Amino acid sequence: MKDKEYEKDKLIDKIDLDSLPTHIGIIMDGNGRWAKKRNLPRNFGHQEGMERVIEIVECADKIGIKYLTLYAFSTENWKRPQSEIEGLMKILVFYIRRELDKLYKNNVKLDILGDISRLADTPRNEVKRAVEKTKNNTGMTLNIALNYGGRDEIIYGIKNFLNDLEMGKITKDDLNTETFSNYLYTKGQPDVDLVIRPSGELRISNFLLYQIAYAELYFADSDILWPDFKEEHFYKAILDYQKRYRRFGGI
Ligand code: FPP
């Protein structure tokens, strides 16, 4: 145990706190495989995955990450068996109830990316309560992508823009890549600097398509499934990011 703590501290010491990624997005993947490896039902993997959510949110906040976006439930995840969906929603509600006061005290602002109108009453109301309670917090913004799809978000943004156009609030010439960002769920937030995906899949899976245009991508090894993704893996991803030279199309 002591060795592990020492290892984590050594990694933190190497991180340059002046050049942290401002916005990190994580595609949490591999909960099902984690459970299968242990002959457990898939929801045990989601439960353990949620423990990692708590751990990673705490360490992101501790080192000073300003925006953290977690991909929790995609628009495609409705295709899963009803029992798995209900299990996921129960886990969500349980953890909001357990963790909300702590999030609030830590000055974390919770935002939801996605259309939560399709959620059942209890998870929808708990999510709304959490967003409402933390809306004036000024510390880290924690975005949970819930019933989220990147393509859907772009269509949502276009519809929002068209509404403003019809109402005469904006003209066609006002539209550019910067102003369009403000019609998305991430309105007012910076683009993503680093996307992390554990479990060895090399895909973006419809995650923040507009916001990741220049993001660095970090794929953890296939033996690191999301429930195995601990604080030290998070620091390793940041250290890897800090070794890269970002040109944003320049030379
Ligand atoms: C992917 O594992 C994980 C998810 C479906 C989302 C992550 C969910 C949690 C951390 C639990 C909390 C739930 C909510 C809604 C906040 P997978 O099931 O795709 O794993 P597999 O690829 O191994 O099958």
C-alpha cells in the first residue's frame, strides 16, 4: 500500500502544473469486460466503474483540472438490455445521493451534456437537483455526458442557431467556428485538450465530435479496463500529454 502511495506521489511530482490540459474528456469503457473476467453480472462492472469516477474526479480536482467530461451514457446505449439500463440508472441515483454534498463543498459545478428528457423520473430529477445545487460553484466543471451523442449535439446546435436566426438575434454572417461552439451543450467552455480512453479500443465513439478537433488522444492498454483505471493511470495520461508538442495546424 505504501509503495502505491509513493508511486502516485512520484508521478504527481513529475506533472508540470503550469501546463495542464484545461479540458479532459474520458470515454469510460470496459466495465462489462471487467465484470465478465470475474464471472459477475455486467452491472458489477458499472458499480466498480462508478468508484473510479469518484476517484478520478477527486484527483482531477486536486491537481487543478478546470473541465472534466465523462462519457456516461450514449444515445446508442439505449440498445442495451432494459435490466442493464435500469441498473446503470440506479447506480447514477445512488451515487448522486451519496456524493452531491461532497461535490458541492468541493466547489465542483456539475453540468449535463445530452438530452435527459428521456430518462425515467427519478434519475432525471436527481440529475436536475445536482445541477441546480452546484450551478453557482466556481471550481472544476464536471460534465457528465448522459444520453449524449456527438452528431446529435451538432444537430441540436444547428437547431439552436436557427432559432436565434428566426428570432433575429443573430445573422447568418455571425456564424463561425467560435460562435457555433456556443450553441452546443458545452456552451462557454473551452475545447477539449486531451481525450483518454482505457481498455484498448481505438475509437472516438461519437464523443464530443466538435470539441475534440485538436485534442490529443491517449489510449490506455487493453488490460486497463475502466474499473482498473486508477489515479496513477490518470497521471500517466497527463504526463504523456505533456510530452507532446501541439501545433494546431502550424509548423
Ligand atoms: C462502458 O463499459 C461504460 C459505460 C456504459 C458507461 C460508464 C458507466 C459508469 C461508470 C457507471 C455509471 C453510470 C452512469 C449512467 C453515470 P461497457 O459496458 O461498454 O463495457 P464493455 O465494452 O466491456 O462491454
